[in-house]
Amino acid sequence: MSVQSSKQVDAGSGSHATDHLGYTSGGLKRETGWWGAFVIGLAGTILVTGIAPVMVTSLGASSVPITVFITLTGWLLCLFLAELAAMMPERTGGSPSYAYPAFVTRWPKFAKHVNGFTAWAYWLGWFPVAPLNMILAAAYLADRFGFNTTAGFTPIHTFIAWSTLIISVIGILLFFIPAYRGIKFGAAFATVLALLSMIPLTFIAISWVFNPSVVHWGELTGFKHVDGTSFFSPISGFNWLQVYIAYGFLLTWNVIAMEAAACYIGECANPDHDAKIAMNLEGGYGVFIYTLVPIAFIIVLGAKALSNSALSDPKTIFVTFADKVFPGVTGQFFDWVIAAMLIVALGLSALNAIMGSGRALYQMALDGEFPTWFTKLNEHGVPSRAMAFNVVASLLVVFAGGAVEIYSFSNVGYTISFIPVLVGYFLLRQDKPELRRPFKLPEFMKYVALLLAVVYFVFWLFGGLWYSKLGNVEVYYWAGWVTLLAYLPLYWYRKMEDRRKPAIEANATS
């Protein structure tokens, strides 16, 4: 059964505001609340399991300032999205869907391209989370059950075993099931995954408190690199500022992903109330986890241990950390506990990657910038075609094989997608000051939004170029650009559909 439910909405209707904002509604069922948006959005916070090991083994204590800075910008982003989501509760797809209504008043022709490009860039940022996390989860399953992880398929230069490949594909297909069943079922499923992963992860972040003898605060002194050099030391021919901007490119793909909760505000029963709670909780908890986990690794394991590149693997570093904090307690059982926590956490992120970015494509299609095939809803009231498209794309990206490669490919789209949204926030404050805003930040925050857009642009453009060289992933970085530009033929196809539609309707009635 295919269902399409969209309508034109006036965001100023029924209020005392003098300004009005018209937009196309997503028309999705309102079957969840702030808790549902929050727990599914934890998929973004879960990404700490992948980025924290990479950052501390690459940069040591010097990774802490840049991690804290970008994490705080992620909380700011959540606050901006809370205001926008409450203003436009009928929009779906989260962050990218709020750009179009902001630009359309000033530049109607340009706004449609802002809308399409932003949603497509967001999709490029989120859908690869599913294959990446399934690759990691499959590797841990293969390790626990003794499957062969030393011989298999080698795409370009990244190793991936056949067992990892097969498990990844099966995992992606299985997570499509709760995504297909609708937001109510998906939120219940995500709640179970969130509790099973975030409770132990939170405990690990603060576990060093229970054994102060293993803590060495001196490891943070001067925020030095793992080799003991100063915070301002160059790496591979790049000066210190270039190094942190380059690694900031990786961080933005992970850290600001706490914004994922915004994708589901349009399906909350009471968006006026739920938006501010879900987004504030997501941002606050994200700062807590993204700050404490890397600091815990540094003060417990120390620079000498972190210089071992093997610890860049999440399972290895978490098990090593647990062995240090709880000596004599760990063993095969604890290895299983850590592996299970990571597998469940990675699964939650994979679920959101299929669900969230699918909604962005759906809203873009309703707005007229993407093929109409994506506008259909299934009997559960969710955009199953858009989510199925994500699954197919994810199955292709599985062959990339490695985390850093997929980070570099995906973040060509992700960070840039927030720049039109942040500029749009400023425009709405300037152009429609009296618009109904159930949750409203102080007036000066519109300038903070513009500043944040500039910061993200620097990390996206310069950081991406520099990290592609530092990480030797230029092939994947430019593959991301090719994918980003694929928006144009899809947009042109939709315009061809729109031109043909009157002729088809005329023939049908003649």
C-alpha cells in the first residue's frame, strides 16, 4: 500500500504572530515523543566509540581541546535546531528541511537548490554510517565466534574479510525491518538498543572514578602529542593549525551527529514541548560522552600505551582500558561484554542512518527537488522507498572497508549541509522576527549561528583537503565530491518529470 500525505502549512496560522511561513508538510504520523526522538538520536552520540580511539591514538592529549570545542558547537547546533523544529513541526527529515523556508522569501529560485543540495549533502553524510558500523560490528562478531578475519576481499587498499562483508550485508538488511515498521516500532526498538549500549558506555566513561590509583592527570599537562612533542608541533609537513583543522574534519562527521534527534521531531505528538527537551538532552549528553571518553582513555592508559596504533580499534582500546581500571576482573567474559556493547551501539547508529536520512530525501522529493518515486509512504506511514534507497547505497559502500576511508567520503556532504541551515536561522530571525517560536533563543544567537557556519565551512573545506592528504584517503575524498554532485542529474530528472506531468494527465482525461 502506498500512501502520500502532504499539505501546505502556514506556520503563522493560529497564533498571535504577525509573520507567516509557508512550507510543504511531510505528513508523517505523530506516534512518538521527546523520548523517541532522543533515543533514536543517540545514534549520533554512539559514534564516539569510533572517533575517540582514532583521535587519542593519533594526537594523544592534544586531541582534547579540539574535541571539546567541536562538541560544544554540536550542542549549539542542537539548540538552533530545537528552535527551528518547534517553528516548523510539520517538516520532516531534520536539519536540511529547515533551510528552504528560510531562503524562499528572499530568493525563491535559489531556495529550491539550497533545499535540494542541503538534503542531498545530509544524506551523503548519514547513509554511510550504516555500512561503516556494520563493518565494525561484523568484525567484532567474527572475532568472538572465530570466523576468518585474515583473508578475504581487498578493495583498492583497504582490507575486509569475506566473513565481515557477509555479516555486514545481512546486518544492514535486518535493520531495514524495524525502519520499515514505522516510527513507533522503530523508537521502541531503538530504546532497547540505546539502554543496552549507553548504560555501559556511560559507566565506562566514569569508571576511573572507582579506581583513582590508575588515574594520571599529568597526562593532560600541556596537551601533548603521543610522542611527547608539544601541542603546537607540526605533523607530516602540516603546521599545528592545519593539523587540528584536518582532524576537525573527522570530528565534525562524528561529534555534531548528536543533531540526529531533529529528524524525528516532525513525528512527535507535541513538537512545541518535545523539540526543546529532545534536542537539549541530546546536546548535553553528547558533550558529556564526547568529552569524558577520550579524557578517560588518556588519563588511564597514558601516551606510551596510546602510541600503539592497535588501540585505534574500538574493541581493543575499550578492553585494554577496562583491564587497567578493573585489574583481575576482566577476561573472556568482559571481552564479550565490551564486544556486545559496541555491537549494539553500532546497530543503533545503523538503524538511524537508514531512517533519518531517508526522511530527508522524502521531504526533498515532496518539495520538488528529487524524483517523485521517493514521495511514497508505506502502510506504516514512513518513507520506505527512500529508506530502501539508503539500504542499496549502504550495500555498495560496504566495499570501501575502512572507517577513515568512509569518514572522508561521507563528510564531503555532512558538515556542509549545516551551513545553509545556520544561515537560514539568521535569515528567519532577520526577516520574520514575529514568527511563532515555541522555543526561542536570545536574539544575539543569530550572530552565533553565522559564526558557527563560518567555523564549519573552514573545517569542511580546508580540513577535508588537508586530511585527505594526511590520512592518504584522497581517492575516497574525491569520490565523495562525485557523489555530492550527483544531486544535479537527479534534480534534472525531477524537472523532466514535472514537465511531462501535464501531458500525461491530459492524455489520461482525453
